[in-house]
Amino acid sequence: MQEFARDTLLERRHHSPDKSMLWDKLTLAQKFAASSLTQFGYDLAFIRCSRAGNLAVLMCNREAATITADGDIDTRPKITIRT
């Protein structure tokens, strides 16, 4: 059973969800903030869900930026992006 769960997690990690589906999951504040970052080359990569709220993660060349549910942008987040 544990092997099945591990395989499922690995499969999800390499799955690229439709970008419009990701945008639909953003708060209005996140959409405004993400829109401003896209002008600088950032692209919405994924959304990390937690108890504190959804955190949007955008990438530009191997650099990450995050946006909190309130729309606060962090262009130097302390997160590790697995490739």
C-alpha cells in the first residue's frame, strides 16, 4: 500500500495542471498580484495548500515568487522547489 501512495505522489509532482484551472483557484487579491508579476516574466506554477491558506507559487527562470491569499508578494521566498 505504501508503494502505491508513493507512486501517486510522484505522479502528481510531474503532472502539470491546466493553467486556467490554477487561476480559478486563486483569490481575487492573488489574481491581481499574479497579473502584475506576469508582466515581469513570472508564470503561475502551482498552488500550495495549507491551514494558513493557499499560497500561489510563480516561477521565472528558476526563481520563485509566492503570493499569499491576501495578495502579499514575496520575490525571495524561503521555499525549496523540487524539480
